[in-house]
Amino acid sequence: MSYKRKLRPVPPLTQIELPGLEPIYRGKVRDIYQVSDKHFLMVASDRLSAFDVVFPVGITDKGKILTRISNHWFSLIDVVPNHLRETHCLNFPEPFSKYCHILEDRSCLVRKCQRIDVECVVRGYLMGSAYEEYQKHQKVAGEPMPSSLAPGAKLPYAVFSPAIKKNKGHDENISFAELKKIIGEELAQKLRDISLSIYHLASKLLETKGILLLDTKFEFGFYNEKLILIDELLTPDSSRYCLAEDYEKALKEKKFPPTLDKQIIRDYLIQMGWRGQSPIPPLPEEILEKTRQRYQFMEETILCLTKPT
């Protein structure tokens, strides 16, 4: 299966400029604008980050790809309500609607909610920090695992692996028991059950396309005192995907499988010995292009998925 596609000669939009309007928050990728007491406008740029550093270069159309992927997943997932209010820029309130030439496909009007400061991570495979924890303690999110699991191995069951959000640096992984102490048992249980339900549903849909969902993260908040799903959903920025055929090959070789996200950029930087320190190194155009090809392949795959009957 191929996911190669030529990069269009369009410069990435790394800085969102809406004349006369300023965002109330500028994140690594998304800018948030205040629309009313009840709504925000969330705009995804083409910015690229790695090791918590935003690079001066971006990936063309990355924000559009991420937004279209999230919006499609929101239309498929009905386990819990979500934050979406409007996705078509012409229907945005003024003055935002007049900036459709900038906002089209990369923005959405969302319900303003009280965010729960927890990353709800679900891990189905032994990747990333889960593998590091396993090597040290033979556990994932504090839960004992079988011995001698290979890098990237499928876990006996999907594990809910929460993390507390930090304003700077990496989020802090915690156990489910610790989460219950922080936010209460009832809410912690709801977050775990909903997160696992979404993961299993998405995994089944993707497997029909020969894609494995290795892990992902969700965010939730309260709107009118009701729990809702917010932020991005099951994008290559918030999830690890890989081709099933690549996974089987990597497992035989006892290696981590190649993933369909920006891991190629991380690997390149690690080989250079860079992990976030100054100065920021330049990224070859070939690496940026290959990353975009992976994002675009995942968009094309996900947009073909339909709600299960």
C-alpha cells in the first residue's frame, strides 16, 4: 500500500492573521478566538512542533488535514456529545465569516466549556512512554503486564493511561488510582469508560482499511454541566497509526513499527542528537514532504470510513 503524493507548491500557513482580531490563546498548532460568552473559534495552523518546540517551518495544509480528520471522526463517534457547533466558515458569526479565504477547512466554531485538565490516553500497543515504563517496571499505566513483550507488541487489553496536563513541558503520566484521587472516582470512571469505548470503535473501523490504532489521546470538558468531547479527535497529531502489514514485519524483526505521523521528523532529530535545545536545526524539505504524505494518506483513509450500522 502506497501513501506517496507530491507536495503542492503552496507555502504552509504558520501564522494565522485575521485583521482586527487577536486570539485569546496561541498553542503549538491551534489558535483560539473568543466569539461570544458561549463559543470559541478554533483555528488550526500549519505549524510543526517536536519535543515541545515550535519550528519556524510548517507542513503545507497540515491544519486543514487535521481539522477535516477531527470533524469526520466527530461525525462518526456518538458515544458522547462533542464541542462542535459549526464547521462551515460561511456560517460563522461576523466578522469571522468574511475571512473564509483563510479559515476554510482549518477552523470550527466550538462550544466554550470548562476543560478537564486530563489527557485521556488509551494504549493498545507497547509504544512510547508505555514501553519505557514497561522496561523499568513491567507495567503500563501502573498495570502489570506479561514478561518478554517485544517493542511495539500488542497489549493483552487496551489500557487507559491518564496524564495530568502541564502548561509547560510534557504532561505527567499517572495511574488510574491517582486520577481517582484527583478528580473523583465517578468522573474518573466515566473518562476511562468513554475513552476505551471510542478507542475500540475507531480501531474496528480502521482495521477494515488495514490500519492499526496503536494509541491515542482524548480531551473532555463540561458544557452546561454535561460531559463533552473536545479539542482534536483521532488525528495523526494525537494518535499513532500504522499499516497492519508494516506492523507484522516490524514485530518479526522486534522493532517499533513505522507510524503514519511526524515520527519521521522525531527520528531525524534524534539521529542528530537534538531533543529540544537551542538552536533549532533546519529540517530537510524531503523530511517535511514525507511527513505530509503520511498525514494526507491518513486523511484519505479516514474520510472513507462510515458510521457502523
